[in-house]
Amino acid sequence: MQARVIIPLEEFPEEGLWVQGEADGALFGTDDTGAACVGALSYRLEAQLFETELVLRGSVSAPFRLRCDRCLREFEYTVTVDDLTISCDVRGKAEVDVTEELREEVLLELPGYPKCEISGLECEINDTICDFRLDKDPHSGVNSATPSGKSVWDALDDFPRK
Ligand SMILES: [Zn+2]
């Protein structure tokens, strides 16, 4: 599989050019979040050459293994960018390497706080089972007041006084 996405500019057809294929997902490396690409970067792009500029429009996608932010389960999720537009300066070039541009577009779409629900899984830790919101009513199940609702010290008032 090709390691990079390179678009040749020589004898570039005036009406444009469709470029599609796959590049090795290793180009993503692994980042700090633990997200790892587990397949290939797929691309399907329409390339058009203007005087000094190559414009690419189309879609890219790549499958990633992510870790759910809540339940810590690993799951696969395919990032797809459908409305991609990239332009590159082509002055003095015989070909353009757009690997880095495509890589960035995909990485931008990676969820920062992935939840396994985004890939259709049911998260084991969800809001109905375990509510982590801090603004909920405190309800510990332990009532510190007496059944009458008075303070426990009120009972001392009933003691016979001398
Ligand atoms: Zn989860």
C-alpha cells in the first residue's frame, strides 16, 4: 500500500482529475490520546489545477481504535470527512504531496472525548445508571434529621428540668 498521497501535475487534464485510493494508516502514527489508526486512509478527490494552485474536493476516511472516555472500553470508529476542500500552491512543482493535509483533516474530526456510543455501542456507564452531574439533588439515602423533621437536640427540651 502506498505510504503517501501524491498527485502528479505533469500532463494534468484540463477538465480535472479524479484521484482515489488508499494510503497506509501508519501515516497517522499514534497520538497522546491513544487513538490509533487501524486501517487505511481512503480518499476520493476531484483535483483541479488552476494556474498556481491545485484544488482538491472530496472525501477522506480512516478507521480508528478509540477508548471510551467513560467506560474505558476500546472500540472502532471510522472518521469520515465528506466536504473536504484543500488547496495547495503548485508553483515550480511536478507533483504535490497532500498526505499531511489529508492527515490533518481527519485528525481534526477525531472526537476529543470519545464515547463508545458514537459507534453504535451501548456504553456500560450511561446517564441513566450513573449520573455524574454535579448539579443534581443531593440524595444520599441517609436522613440526618429525626422523623419529625426537628433537630435531634430538640429531644433534650423534653427532659424534666429541676
Ligand atoms: Zn463507553
